[in-house]
Amino acid sequence: MKNPLFLVLFFLTAHFSLEATPSSLFWTVCTTDVYETGIGHTDVDNYFTVFNRRGEGSYFAPDVGLELGLFTISDLSMEAGFDYYGGSDDPLTLNAKIGVKENILFQNAPSASVGIFNVGTRTRTKDRTNQNIVDWIIGKTLPDWIGGGRLFLGAFSGSRAMGKNRQGFMIGYSRSFCEALYCGKTPYFKWQLNCDYASGKNSIGGGSLGIYYFFTPLISIAWGPVFFNDTHFNGKWKWSVQIDISFEVFKP
């Protein structure tokens, strides 16, 4: 890897003033996955409470996002995108992430990524959104004898806007099932189980268990519960339904 790439990475983590969700598992961004160059991804994420009494229900503003794989240089890939939180103040936000796949840094090396998210455009008042959360994540495919799937470990650090605990750790796990063929030639998995957790009493503290069903290799729907470490930020646990669609924007 060349030094200019690290300068690009430094610029991203030091100067973006944005907020959004890059590649994620279900609730957290604890994955090293980066969208391939030229591949776009759009999603609609909804979070709402269930079985609540009158006046006790809560929900998040629906999130419509768009990500794009920008480039791959010396095995280092980058994605960036934006989200729009419908019905909320300062709804348009952005994000970026750079990562490498497994076995690239050295033999049997884990995958790795550095990203920035939840860095909002509102920088003043008590409702400011400039959380400035930078994350560092590594991931490894597990052998079949211990269940297979992929395990991710990460750390994060943000500003005071994210809450009491500004630094912490993340952990995530992803496992795909039921291999199939799309149009008789493209292999993919119909089902995927994702679970994740972020530490601390802050805006991202909490965990989830999400089940994905893939209609095609590029279109899926996911659902599952999300719980939080501190109800001051996000309220009671919620049920999430997420729709994801990937598509080719350009050929590298």
C-alpha cells in the first residue's frame, strides 16, 4: 500500500463533517465490508416500538440511504454515501469508509477497515449532530468446525455529542445459509444471520439480531429487534425492518 492512500484516509477522518451509516451488520457498523467499485447500494431502514401502551410508543425517522463503491487502489477499497432521515431536522448526512479484504496485509491476515460516521451538519446547540465517530474494525472468517461465519471486532471514538461514553468497542457476527443459484448460474445465499453490539451509554450503544432474506443476490429484506444501553438516547427497544438493493453504477 502506498503512502498517498494513508493521506487520503487521514483527510477523511479529520475533515468530514457528516452523519450517516456506511456498510453495517444490522444496528452497528461493525463490519469490514466495503462495496465493490462501481456498485451502488440503496436502503430504507425503519425502527419502531411494538406492544406499547397508549402514549409510550416511539420510533426513529425513516432512513433512506445511498452508498457507492468509489475505487480500489493497491487492494485498498473505498466507499462513500449519504442518508436522508425523513421528517427530522438537518436530514441530509454523509459517510465514508476504507478497507482491505482478508489475506491482503500478510498471510492469514484479517480484513480491516477505518471509517467515519455520525458526523452531523449541526455543530451548535444541545441538539447538535456532529458526533464525529471514527471506527477501526478487523474481521476474520471462522473455520467450519466452530460454526463458520465471520467475526468482527472494532473500536470507536467520537465527540461529546454522542453521549457520556465517547470511546468503546464493537463486536459483530455474520453467518449465511441456504446456498442457491440465481437464474441458474449465479451462486448466492438466501438467508443470513447478523448480530452485533456496541458498548457504552451513548447514541450507538446497544445491540441487535437481524435475519436477512435475499430475493436475489442484490435485493434483500431484513427484520429483527434492536436494544439500547441507555434509553435516554434512543428510547426503548425497537423492531427494525430494512430493505436493501444493490446495483451497478459504472464499470471500473
